[in-house]
Amino acid sequence: MPFDSVPAVLSDALDAHGYDTLTPVQQAVLTEDAQGRDLIVSAQTGSGKTVAFGLAMASDLIGEDNRIAPSHTPQTLIVAPTRELALQVSREFIWLYGPAGARIATCVGGMDASKERRALSQGAQIVVGTPGRLRDHLERGALDLSGLKVAVLDEADEMLDMGFREDLEEILDATPDGRRTMLFSATMPQPIVALAKRYQRDAHRISTVGADRGHGDIEYLAVTVAPADIENAVVNLLRLHEAETAMLFCATRDNVRHLHASLIERGFSAVALSGEHSQNERNAALQALRDRRARVCVATDVAARGIDLPSLSLVIHVELPRDMDTLKHRSGRTGRAGKKGTALMIVPYPRRRRLESMLRGANINAQWINPPSAEDIRRADHDRLLDKLRAPVEADEADRMLAETLLGERTAEDIAIMLVQAHRAQMPLPEELLDAAASPPQRDMGPRPGFEDTVWFAMNIGRRQNADPRWLLPLLCRRGHITRSEIGAIRLSDDATHFEIPRAVADRFADAVQRTAGGEDGEEGSVSITRADGPPQGHSRSGPPRRADSRDGSGSGKKGKTNSGPLKPRYEAKAFGEKKPFGDKKPFGDRKPAGDRKPYGEPRAFGDKKPFGDKKPYGDKKTNADRASFADKPRGPRADGPRSDGPRAGGPGGGKPYAPRGDSRPRPEGGKPSFAGRSGAKPFTKRPKG
């Protein structure tokens, strides 16, 4: 169907690509106020900005014959922050401007630069690239921007955040003054405004960002979990939703690598995408997602902008983003072009307040839910399998013959069971989450169901031995042959740990602990588990546990003590009668007045000092010539034998005699000492030069 204000060749391309209507930002760039002017466009991510600036530049490129005139230099330059976004823009322009005869060259890092220079020399009218590679081609003379008509900066705020300011300025300085400049960005910070003032003239401002919501087509869900359960929560969320394509965001490359390997081991078809992968590896990963050969992509924030996967319906923030802009860009990978999507945020308990503040700043209303359990996933699998089997099927003659053969050998019930088992074998198993993962601990909660009647046990380790429930739970399960769900509250103190077991399994647990005592290796073998008389002192089963580091109530400020006896006062006050009465003190008025006191000291008059002139003048000092030379100083007695006194003499306390000096004769005048007298020494002879 034709579109108003759009050239016929582009209208046919939109119709062939399935466009029925234009998005708000695409309609805004086609208004009369925007025709032929510089543009500053703020729009939501996933709102069709690529097609929008493709339509905006149509009047400058397409002639009356619905063709782009051939040229030796580029007519349009599109700069994108990442390689993935540049390649995506290039793919969009191929189907949009391909029917108009456009030649498109893509210049990104990690690709063959010689092929890019060859494409530029053959007369590409539209050039798409990243700032670094475009600047390299410009400095080498392969990119000539003298005939440029339109310059587009896509995701301009991201390019400035990534440090491409100098590259952008050098590229724009090489373009002619009469060009059109378009800035497209999801946000519009102050650096973008400064860049627009420098390189744009009378720019038309377009904003389609809604002020009341973060993204209308995205459902935001937040899941609170224990920090140790994040990876298991990811598995259960993927299994519950069974999205056609899902993207998982991590903060670092190492976390991407670890989570990707863990998902592959569990049976998920997953790919990884981070800065450590080459461009060919990135392209292969994205192509696997488009071809449905992979369903999960684990990525860093390098994939948060520009990645467009039509089948992507689920985004999981495995690690929380650093700010609300990153949250929007990550979540914006789904819910694009009018499609619905889901953004899930996995929130450890200590970071819930931080996420709530971020959501308020981004005007996003998120629904807080509990992580799915294994039973929830089994119910969802049951419903999905029934829907799949109830759907009508088309089978050829060979399939029907095989079905008749199976029905003749097996019953219909056996075949249905085999079908269900084959379906479940393809699905990764759900994970069991910690009991506390459903909700954070509440002080006003009563005992858990099944723990109304319990027996307390004690272990001989506590905080000083680095006791922690994360490794105590597996230890108790191994030693007592029980499950995690049969272990109640755990109370840690400095040197002991108390925990409760339902009375129905307490005897069985005690017998198993006694049988396995000493069977563990390492530190676990030294852990003793005994039955306790009740909960630890200072704790009550019905109320919340008393903090182990609370004050002891004595006012001393010391921690770690409990009230095991009557409170003692911090200080023992004396009776008032024992104090010395105030009247026995010497009254203040008996002190001598200040005038009768002896002065600190009588300062001596300045004139009584010894005059400076009485000192011996500096010139009366002896000169170096008057001083005795070092050789004229008398020396002590010296001989070749031992001295007559001293610790080295032969008497009591004496030792070895001094070794004779090789040359004890006086030195000759004005010369160096002679070495001829030393044993084994050769006289010094001056060698002739040359």
C-alpha cells in the first residue's frame, strides 16, 4: 500500500516488507516542518529509527525517476557506535534502498579493510560504519566526503559515552557545509546538545519519548532471590517462559563465559556475545539466533544497543544494569515494532532498594513476583504439551504407515507415554531453589508449615569457624539423610550453630548423624551434631531471632553477649557521705592577686649583650697553607711484628698479629704512593696512546 510523502520506490519496499502503518517517529520526520532541515530526534529504542532516517533523507537522494544518481563519492554517511548496529543498519538499507539502485558500503572494525576500500572506490552512494574505521579510511584517503549530502549519527549519546568525540569531530569537519545533519538518540544529554550547536543549523527537534512510561510494549517483572540462587533462577525462568528467543545480560565477560557454559551443560541451545569475540564470531552467533538454531543469547552491554532480533520476546537482567539508561536499552531489545515483550530483573535481596530507586527514575512500573518453582514449571510443561498434541497435524503416507505399525505393536497408552517422555527429554530439568528464595525473611512471620513441632540440634562450629548456611545445608543433608525442605531455622552464634528439624524426622536424623560421624573428610569430619535442649538462649521459636551482635543491655557497648543473669551497673557509685565536702577546699579568694606575684623573669636589656664586633673576625682564621699537612702529623709506633698492647697482642686477650703493610715508607712529594713495595705487585707504567 502506498504511503503519503514517501517516494514510490520506498513505498513499494515498505509494502513488500510488511509495513501497514508508520511508527510515530517515522511519521514525524516526514512532516513539512522536518523537510530539508537538520534534525534532532529523541525516540524510544525499538521505535523504528533506522527506517525513520532512511525516509527522512529520501528527498535528498532519490530523483524523479525513483533512482539514486550514480556518484564517485558517497552522498550519505551513517555513523553507528557498534559493529552490530552498523551491520543491522546496512541490512535495513539494502531492502529499503536496494530497489532504487543504491550501492551500500559497510565499514566496521574487525572486517577486511581492503574489501571496504575497494567498495568505496567503486562508487558507493551510502556508507555505513563505526567511528574508528571511518576515521581510518578518511585519514588514508580512501573515504572522500567532499560530495556528502546527508550525515546521520545513530545512537549519538552512546558514541560520546564510548569516547568517540574526537573521531566524530574529525569526520564531520571533513564534510561540506551544505550537508544535512541528523542526530538520532534515545536520550539527549548535554554533550549531544553541544554537538548539535556546533554542526547543525536551525535544527528541528522531534521527541516521541513518553514521559509516563518506560516502554509501552514491554512488561517489566522483578524477581527477588537469594544471591546463591541467581543461576538456578535463570534456568527456571527460561524453562517457565520457553521464549522463542531470549537474551540474558551480564556485567562482565567472565560472567558471560561462565553462564553460557552452564546453560550449555544443562541442555540449552545458547550462544555468547561479548567484547572478547571477534566480528565473525558475533555474526555467527546472531545468525544462529535468526535461524532458530539457538534460542538463548548471553551477552554483555555491548549487545544492549542496536541488536534487532524479530523473534526476541524475553530479556533477563541476570546482573542489574549500572543506571536506568542501560536498563532501558537492554530491555529495548524486546517489544520492538509493536510486538510485545517481557523484561525480567533478577534482584538479590540486598539490592532491591537500588533497583526500586532506578525504576522510579526511569518511570517504570515493575511487578514483583516470586521465582518459579519446579512444580510451576511442570504444570506449564503439562499445558504446553497438551496444546501441542491437540493441534492439527499434517502427515504424509510414510508417517501414517509407521503410525499404524506402532499401533499394531503397542497400545495407544504406551505410545502416548513414549511421546511424553520424548518431549520431556528435550527439556532441561528445572532447579530446586532455596526455601528462603520465595520472599525475604520477615520479622512478623510465624513458623513455616510443618515446623510447628520441632526438635533443636546443635553443631560445634559458629561464625569464628566461618560457618555459613550455604555449606551447612548440604552438610546436614549428607550427614542426616534428609532434604533441604526438612531443615528449619538456622541460628548462628560465635562458637555454635543451632538448627531445627521436624519432630517426625528427628529420630531418623539423629540415627543417621550418629552413623555418619567421622565419615566425612577434611573439616566436615570434625563437625559434631548433638541434640539440644531447645533453641539457643536469647531466641524464641515464636518470635524473630535476637541478633547475635546486639548489645548486652549493660550499657557497656560490648557485642556478642546475651542476658544470662541480672543486669549489673557499669559503674559502682559511692555514697554521698564518703565524698569530700566542697567546703574543705581552699576558697578561690585566698589566692594572691595577680599584682603581688613574682614576675616570670626580668628581661635583660638589649644593650647588655656582647657586641657583635668583639667576635674574632673571620679573616683571622688559619689559611690552608698555615695548617700542618697530613704527612707531617706524628704517627704512632708501628712495626712488622705484633703490638705490645691491645687486643691483638700476644698477652692475655691477644690474638693474631697485624699483617705488615706493604709500603710503610713516606710518600714521595706530589706523587701517588709507590706500589713497588707490595708483594706481588708490578710497578705502574704509563702506556703510550694509540
